Amino acid sequence: MTTTLLPADTRRGQQLAAASLRLALRTLVKPMFHPAVPVAVLRRGLRLSALTTLTARGVERSVVSLNGVPTEYLHVPDTAQPARALLYLHGGAYVVGGPGTHRALTSHLARASGAGVFVVDYRLAPEHPFPAAQDDAVTAYQSLLAQGYAPENIVIGGDSAGGGLTLSTALRLRDSGLPLPAGLILISPWADLTHPAAHHAEQPDDVMLSWRTLEHAADLYAPARRELPYVSPLRADLRGLPPCLTIGATDEILADDTLRLTEALAAAGVAHHTCIYQQMWHVFAVHAGVLSSADDAIARMATFIQRGL
């Protein structure tokens, strides 16, 4: 449908906050994603990096099981049982991350949307390569249906690898004849693990990722299987998918993939809206409560959860 380019916030306070976060991510997070860093060390480091984010106040969380899949449930307390649900699939290149590393983002989504947010603690590579993560996502979605959530009241969303997993999960639901959710939220989605954009010059101001990092993670997740549609959903037939909201940024190496996905959704006749934030980086929405651009992205996603496109 449309693509919206959102300008950077030029206020001095916001510029200083963004510069500080860029420095922290470049010096503390990006080195941990080097292929030489053991996965166990990377996982501990990413948990520490979550200290640069702010969890939303007034949100209650608990651990639940969705048909055996461990999941964190977030909601605003003292309200009626939310009729709408967001099934959230965290990022982390399929090898790191969990509900705790993404709690700033998911808690702000819970507060802004009023929905119940279910953050799937899906199995990670290399211990559990493809299709373990997708199996867990499908199982969790089916559990929500079994609990009485109507598909038209469920949105599936995720960031980075979780954005790609969101897309591939929807493809599998479609191909299996299962009811599709009301919509998909795709935040800086890593949706093509064959990396056709890797031959372009890497953006020098990507504060988190490198192509070498992504190549290594792809090999851990889906060795010799990267071209499969359920691994690289950007290469799949996208017809029949529910409406999509994509959140991207100019200053990330996956920016080209976001544009390619937008074109692919349009070609497939899928209702979609893409928001590109200038001078922002990969999954900047985790900095809600600090960056105005992140707050704006949260508000747009909350509206999509509540009302769709």
C-alpha cells in the first residue's frame, strides 16, 4: 500500500540520546556478535546489553506454557482479560535472545496496545537448528487458538530474526490450512538468509550487525538450507498473507531487505504499510521511553494491533 519515511528528531536532547546509544551498541554489543565469540558468551552479553533499555511501567508479567512452549506473558493489570493478543517472536539471529532481552519493546507494546503480549521463548540454534524455532511458534499460535483467542484478534510480530520467523510462521500456517492471524508486525526483518544484498558496501554506521555475523548465524541455524522458503521467506510466494506492518530504519545493513520485502508484498497483493525511520538503526524500537522515534514506532504498532491497517 504505502511507505512512510519518518524524519529524524533533530532536538538536541534526542540527538545526544541517539549518539550515546549508538556508541554503547557499537562498543558493547557489536563486538559480541563476532563469529569468534562463543555462543554462551554472546548470550550472557546480550542479556547485559538489555540494561541500555527501559521496561515500561505498569505492566505485569508471568511465565506461562503454550502447549509446552515456555512463554512470557505481559499485560496491563487491573483490566479485563485482553481480547487481543500479540504473539511476539524475539530477535537474536536465531542463536541468542529471549523474553528478557526484549522486555523493553514487548512491555511498551503491551502498555500501548492493551493487548496481552505472549513472548515465545523458542528453541535456539545451534542446539536446535531449523525448524525448531518455527515449530515452537506454530505450536504457540495453535495454543492461543485453543484458549479461545479468535484468529482475527491475534497479531504475530517479531524483530530481526523474529521478523523473518514471523513471516515464515505465517507461510506455514497458510500452507497448513490453519486460520491466519489478523496481521503481522515485521521489525527490521531478517527475511533472506541467502544475503543477496551482501555484495553491496556495508553501511559504515550500522551499529550492531555485519554480514560476517549474519553469515555465521545463518550457518548455525540452517546449514545448507538457506534457500528454503521457510528459512528465507522473502524468497517465498507471499500471496494470501494477512496485512503487514513493517518497521525499518535507514542506518542498518538490512535496509535493502526491508525495501525488497515491501516490493514483494506489493507484488503478491498483500495489504501492507512500511515505515522507514531516518537516522535510526537495527531494531531501534527497543529504546522506547528514550528515543522519540522508538516511541512513535511503538504507537504505530499498537494502533495496528488494535485496528489493523
